[in-house]
Amino acid sequence: MSLEPQVGTTDPHSHNTEPSHSRWKRVLKWLLLISVVVVVIVLTWRHFHPADAASAGKGQGKRGGFGGANQVMPVQATTLISGDLHIFIDALGSVVPKSSVTVHPRVDGELISVNFTEGQVVKKGDLLMQIDPRPYQVVLTQAQGQLAKDSATLASAEQDLIRYQSLIKTGSVSQQQLDQQIALVNQYKGVLKSDQGQVDAANLNLSYCRVTAPVGGKLGLRQVDPGNIVHASDANGVVVINQFEPIDVTYSIPEDRVQSVLKQVNAGNVLQVTAFDRAQKNVLDTGKLKSLDNQIDATTGTLKFKAEFANQANNLFPNQFVNVRMLVETQHDVTLLPSAAIQRGVKGTYVYVVNADSTVTARTVTLGAVDGDNTAVLSGVNAGERVVFDGADKLKDGGKVKVIDPKVAAALTEPSSGAHQGHRRHRTAS
């Protein structure tokens, strides 16, 4: 047996199965391969993003980079002015006619003619339709005949009463006969009044054969055609009249805004109300606040208001939904601040004021009412000062700024967007 160690044999007590220099060679190969991949990726990215690579190389232009504290930031600013601020309340309203009447016939009969066209504007008392009057003319004739008969009977009884009154003096008739004749005359007078009532009733029913407009307004669609038998008990009636000029709009506002309205109403001020279309772009009509309800709806926490509109152009229709804007108050000579300039942070509400040395100061402000893009400033800034309304998100207190014109700012954004599109086209072509 040879006592020399055999090549390739390992120590049974050792866990390494390969020499250490082999392991280091493998590690160096992997490191070299990874380095090559990284270099290829960087070169490829620089090839397709030259503008981004250049900006990344500078590393100074954005906030947070080296030297960012001294970077001059381009902003847009405006000079504050004093003016009028209108305080509005917006609500969703529903158009209701000033009066809406469903025309019903007062008597039954055949409808022989219709004297209107659908959609026609009529005045109060205009003839709408005619019911066959002949049956009611017959009843009137009968009542008049009965009245004439009873009138003759009463006249005869009154003549007898005159004779009895002269004969009672000579004792030719008794007092009882005279009293009976007086009672008979009074009885005939009662019958005559009843007959007169029958005549008046027949005349009234005959007048009801002419169906007239109870109110003025615009007619709707006809519900009954000529030739049909109409009844006073018909549920749908024959036509609906809605008053369009003027017309009302009802709307509700939250209860926490009611006091500002009551303050103006109690002072005798007339509040202007404007009705807009669904998109709030077109003005349908302008009116005024007419009345308000006497209780707040506990379910919705709102109070109902009613405004009156002349509606001469007939832009408002009953049951139409409109957007309502009510002018509650106009504040005069207040400092107007663009809402875009308002910043909110830990320190509260503030704006950046541009100083004479082209630096900005973060100044806390107290805001008031809002009117569209303008907000009233109660304290913090005054009219004549310049505030930043675009680019404020990159500013800090004391930073340097350069105020640019909005047209210049728009022009500066166009090349960058075009270059971005060029890069995208280049990438697609590649």
C-alpha cells in the first residue's frame, strides 16, 4: 500500500469540494458580465433620451438638487385690484305656472265645435268650445211658460184681494175670507219666486253650453274631439291652460344660507334671480324673488323659495328643471384675489407676494366670500400688490422668481412638447 496522497482526494473532514481560486474566478466573471449589462443599458437610455440625460447631468434645475436655493423660478403673477364682489346662491329649481287650470264642461251634452288650436294663447273669457244648447233651451222655455202661468194666477189673486178689502168695510165678506185671500196671494208670490229660480237655472245651464277660458294662458293638447258626449264629471277635462307670462320657479336653499337672504328681504331689498339651462351656459330669463315658505323642510334641511319671471320669450316651461342663481349681496371696494393664488399648508391659508427685489414672501391671508374665480381678502394683502397665481407649488419663502408673461409661458411649453413627440417618433422608428 502506497502512503503517498492521491491527486484529487479531499479531506473527509472538509466541506469545500473545489479550490478557492476557482470560486474567485467565477465571481469575477459574474461581476464583469453585470458591468457590461449596466453599461449597455446606460448607453441605450442616453441614446433614446438625450434631453432627459442632459437635464439629469446638470442636476441643478429642480428643487432638491444642488444649488436649488439660488435657482430663479419662472412664475406668473397678477396685481391685486379692488372691486365689487357678488355673492350668489346656486340651486336647482323647477318651473311652475302662475296658474294652471284644467277646463271641465259645466253641463253634459254633445260637443259640437272646438274654437281653439292646440298651443294657442288665449285671454280670460275667450270661447273655447260649444256644447249642443238645444236641450237646455227647451228646459228654459218650459220654465218661462210656468213662470208666465203662475204670474197670471198671482195677478188674479191680487185683484180678488183688492175687492175683499173694499167689501170688508161694508160687511159683505168676513174677516176670515179676507185673511185667506191674503195668504193665497203670498203663496202665489212664493210659487212665482220658485218659477223665477227655474228660469235662472235654465239660463245658467244654457250659458254653460259655451265653454270659455277661466284664465288667460297657453292651451295644451285637446283631450276631446267634436262629436263626443262630454260630462261635467269627466276627470281629464277637455284642455289644460297654463299661465306662461309671468311664470314662477321654485327652488330650495340650505338652512345655513337662509339668514343672509332674510337679512336682505327684511331690509326691503329685491333680490335678482337668474335661470340658466342644464349646462349653466345660457341664460333663460331673469326675474326676482317673490316669496318664501314659512317652514324649513326637516327631511332635507332646506327652505323653499319662489321667484317670478316675465318669460316674454317663453323659454321657461312648466315642470322644467333649471339652474337658479340668486344674487344675495354685492360687496363694494373689496380686494379681489384670484382663487388660483391661494395656497394651503401647515401655516394655514397663504399667498406668495412678489417683492420689488424679485423675491417672494409667503403671507398668511384671511379670506371672505367667493365669486367664481375671485375671492375677497379680508386681511393679509392689499390692492396694488402682486401675488403668484401659477408656479407657486415650486416656491419657498424668500426664493427668487422671474415673472413671465402668460403668452411666453405658453410658448415655452410648446418646444418641450414637440421634442417629446419627436423622441417618441424616433423611438417608434428605431
